[in-house]
Amino acid sequence: MESYVKLTINAQVGYIEFFHPNKNAMPSDVLQKLEQTILEASKNEAVNVIVLKSSGNRTFCAGASLNELIAIEDAETGKQFFSGFASVINAMRKCSKLIVGRVQGKAVGGGVGLAAATDYCLATQYASIKLSELSIGIGPFVIEPAVSKKIGKTAMSQITIDAERFYSADWAKEKGLYTEIFNTTEELDEAVNALAAKLATYNPEALKEMKKVIWEGTSHWDVLLQERAAISGKLVLSKFTKTILDKYR
């Protein structure tokens, strides 16, 4: 099955779904398509609220594409690669519609960034999280502002430093990443759909103004996240990281 990003509109709810056969990892082309789809939904008058979801059962998003990461040979390519998640997070931030996150399984690295960049996030008990970047010699620099904004700098630092551990969905809820946790994907979908349907009936202008309030003070992220992408793009070329990545070839 090939990777995809698709937008489905139902009763003024725009469902944006992404998929990649490798545990919903995100190569550059999928990230670019996701950014474009979010921007299109933002402008679409038939959409009042957006649900961000992925296909499959126990993995929401495995983060950046390891194969692409291994192939990076220069700093500019590295920066462009890490700019993918920067562009998606900025698209989510600047989107005029509220974005409800539906996290049905594990989120790693950039996947945690996507969950953090939603405006309201619901998950299953299987939606544990991990920021593994330090363990391969880089860091979650691009997604850090979104993660810190949602769960605070202390919690972000904790999961960044303890880079090889999955933190439970309950921990993520306690810190504010998730609003509610459900036992099954079916229960999650019921709650997500009910919330989205309700929001879709609210005053679109009020929702738009609320979105601005939620993201107040983040206008500098256009520059900041690109600067962070450059840091990661440089570190991925380090001897330490190349040695680690060679093991995955």
C-alpha cells in the first residue's frame, strides 16, 4: 500500500488523514503534502473544523523517515529535510480552523510534534510517546516549541533527556498533551466525531478568533523553526550520528 495524505469533508468537518507503510513515518514528500492539505483546508469555506488523523491501528506517527535521514550528506539537504516538520507545524499554527488531534497509537519524535500542534487532542491508551532524537545524536529542536507550549519546558526536557523510553498515554494526559484517553479506537472515534460535529455548528468567526488567541505569541516561529531545522541538519552530519545511523542501513 502506498503512502498518502487525503482530505475528506463531511458536514463541515475536514478529516485530514495521512499514511505511510513504515509505521506512518513521514518522508519529505508526505510532509509537503500534509502541509499543503492543511493550508487548503484552512481556506476551504466548506470546512469549519479539522480532524488530524493517521491510518492504521497502534502507531499514530513514527516521526521522520529514517531512510531519508541516513541519505543526508550535506548541511543544506539536512536543513531542508528537517524543515518538513517545521512547515507542517507552522501550517497547523497558522491554520484558520481549530484542529482536533486523533492519536490512536504510538507517537515518536515528529509524531509527538504533530500531536502537540493540534488545538485539542484525544487519544487511546496505546498512544505512548517518545522523543528519541538525543539517542541518535541530534535533538527534537524543530518540534520543541510546539511540545513545550503544550506540556511545558520541564516535561519536554524530561522526555527529551530520557530519550529511549516510551512515556504512557496517561503521563501525556497528565501533562496536557491529551485531553482524554479511551480504551479502544472505536471509543476514540466516537468522541472525536462528536466533538468535531459539535464544533462545526459553532460560529466560524468565533472559532477563528479563538485560534488566534490559542497561538498568540508564536509569530516568530516561521524563523525559529527554520533555525532549529538548520541545527538538526548540521548535527545529522556529525561523526557520532553517522555511526549510529550506519547500524540502521
